[in-house]
Amino acid sequence: MSLLTSLARLRALDEGVAQPIATVRHCHLSARPMVFVPLKLSGEAAAPLAAMLGTDRDRPHLLVVAQPRNRDLRFAWAADLAGVLLPYVEGFLSGTETVERRNADPYERVLDAPQLVVPNTAGVAFTRLLGRSTRFRRTDGPYPVPEAVPLLGRWLTYFGERAAFPGSSLMLAATEELGRHWATGQSGLEDANLAALLGWITDGPSDDAEDPLIWPPAGPATDPGFDAEVLAPAIDSGSAERITEALRTQLEPTWRLMWQAIDLLAGLPEGAGVAQRWEQDRGSFSGMAAQIAEGAPPQARRDGAIAAASRLARMERAQAAYDVQRAYDDPLVMAEYRLTGEAFAGEVVETDPEHAEGEGRSRKLRPLVVIKTDDPVRLAPGTALGTPQRRGQGAQLVSAGDGLATIKITKGMGRGRTPTPGAVPEVGERVCYTSLTDDFQGSPALPEAEATPWTHGGPPHAYVPTDEDAQEEWS
């Protein structure tokens, strides 16, 4: 936890209301998100019990498994879930645009993409497990499942995996996104309770938020008291109507909270970097849809060594880019780096727009800017710098001390003998420079899968799904 977030939590505790730790929204919000509130049977990893989902807050779909331990009923429930989710997902595949790529063939990218919103990170984990328990199922043979179930599993797996990708908005956990934008006076564990977290943000903490009779847990696990006193007798009675109404009481409060959370996030202006990350999401979604259309097998249970290393490199790069974009988009996030000395802000007190280095053809325009700052500058001379005020500009720290920092602009000022208008900050302008830049090193050169060294298992065999893939002790 950062220093400013810790201070915000202390202030929230003192004032009795959550404190904002962001000035803009750092995630994309769809105009038509699919809210998905799942419940699972206690003591089971991925045995579905019920789900409430939909894109219309006034008309949710309620899907219930009358007997969760009955395999046929579970997969019939999965088929019903597919009947709601798949049309939503596939509805985004009709409109596409052609994207040109450097040194690569152009490809078709969807104009918009689906978005799943679940209550918490446990809901993401359950979605991923549900996908794993369904994507390998066969539609023929001794234990056939409805045709849509394996396809549903592939999409649920995809969304669950994409949720772990830094900056992705294809699948959001409400508590996680709210926690990125507000700090409460309770612990991180308590913030995982959607009712309690929203209470801090809206009206301040309330004992009612922790009462499971008023605000049942946001899933996927149910309250033990409800299990023993309501659910178990209902299941024993064999009455589907009684079970459905019992589970409705557990899901409807969370359903209302989910839309309240979406409204809160929608009330924040979108950060400048969100659109770019959503483009990447749309590209990823388009790639997954293309794989399915081409008849590719379902996702393997485990990545090979090369695939795992490649995935890790992509995620590390995405995390670094996400951190930079959040800081450039949001002064409150940048303030964290100002405290640590990785960024500084201040007022321009002197400029030399005509300063250049070299002679003749090697002469290069390098304007100098002197900034008066109260921030600690713990960067070494020569450190590459960027600025949120001029995102295409590059600079270099020349010197720092006695409350003054001198920088040299190295790119983003035009190609003429003099800087383009506005490229050099003017005296009196307030600016911020930071060592956080998006000039990352390229991904490491990895061998082809066929060249996997013996220390990492050697070349992997071509993946072919088998009946064993579908064998799970909880499925």
C-alpha cells in the first residue's frame, strides 16, 4: 500500500467516509455491460448453485440449479447460462474495422467488445473454474452435454484469464475497481465485501452492511447461516420453486449493489489512456473469436514453457504500461511518484528555446528549461524524462539542487531550427516531469516452441484435447 493511500485510509477512518484516490476512471465502462452475479455450492470449487445476470438492471435473468450435485442438472444450467451469455458475446462480432499493422498483415478488429462485471475477485476465480469445468466437455459419447456448453467454457476461460491482464476491462470485479478509485477506513479484506465498500463510498460505514440478512454475501459463496437454515431444507424439500425464491433473496441485493457500483464509476471522467487499452481489448477479443471460428481446440490446461514465458513477458509489459498511463492520466496517482522522487512538479522560471548541441550537420536543437520545485528530485543527471503535459515529448535531466531542476528537451519539438509553437514550456507554466516513460525494452527473444530446451521439458507435443482433460474431482 502506498503512502498516499495509507493517508487516505486514515483520513477516511477519521471522517467516516471513503476518500477519492483517483481523479479519473482508469477502466473502460461499456454502454451495455453484462452483470454476472454467480453463486456456488459451499464446499465445492466450481459447483454452480445459481446466477443472476443481464444487461438490463430492471430485468435480470435468474438461473438456478435445483440440485447442485446432480451432474445433468448442472450442465443443463450451464446450457441456460450459455443461452444468455453467448448471444451477448457474439452480438459484438458483426461490426469490424480493418487495422493496418507495421511489418504484419492487417486484421479485422471488432468495433466494440463485450464486458463482464462480477462482484469481486472471487467471482472472477469462479468464472475461470467454471470455464475449465465446461470447455473440455463433449457433446457426444457416454456423458454428452448440450452443444453450447463447451463454447461457453471457452469464453468463460478467456474472460477469466483476461481479467488477470493488467489494464484490461473485458472482465471487471466491482470491488477491485472501486478500491482503485476510493480508499476506505476498513481493511482490504473488508473491502472485498461489496455492501461494506459501497457503504463507505456513499453514506459512510454501517453495521447493516455486515448483516447477511440485509446484505447477503456478494458471492460466489453463500452465508453459512443461510445454507443451514434456508437452503438445505429447501433442497431437501425437492421444491424447485422454494429453492428459486430462496436464492433470489440472496442475489437481488447484490444485483442492486452492482448497478450502484457501475453508476459510481461511470460518474468519473474516463482517463486518457483508457481508450488505447480498450483498443487492445478489442483486438484480443477479435483474436479469440477468430480462433474459435477457425476451429482451434480449447485452451490447454497448462501452457508450455515458451508460451508461459511469452505470456509472462506480455503481462509484465502491460503492467509497466498501465502504471505509466495511470500516472500520466491522474495527478493523484502521479503524486505517489512525486513523493518517492521519481517525478517532480513545479513552475517554469527560465527557458532557452534556442539552445543547441553540436556544430554543422550534427547540430541538434536541445531547449533548456529551468523548473522551480518543492518536490524531492532523486534522479541522476542524464535520466530520461516524460511529461503528462506533452505526451509525445522526451527530455533529460541536466541537474537538480537547491529547489531548481534543469531539463533538456530531446524530442517532440519539431524538425525545424526552432521549436514548434508550444513545444517548449513557457515561463510561469506549471509542469511535471517523471522518469516514468513508455519507452520500454522489447520483449525478450524466445525460441520457437519446437526449440524448447530439455531443461524446460523439451519440445511440447501438439495439444489434442482428450477425455482426461474434462476429469475434475469437482466436476
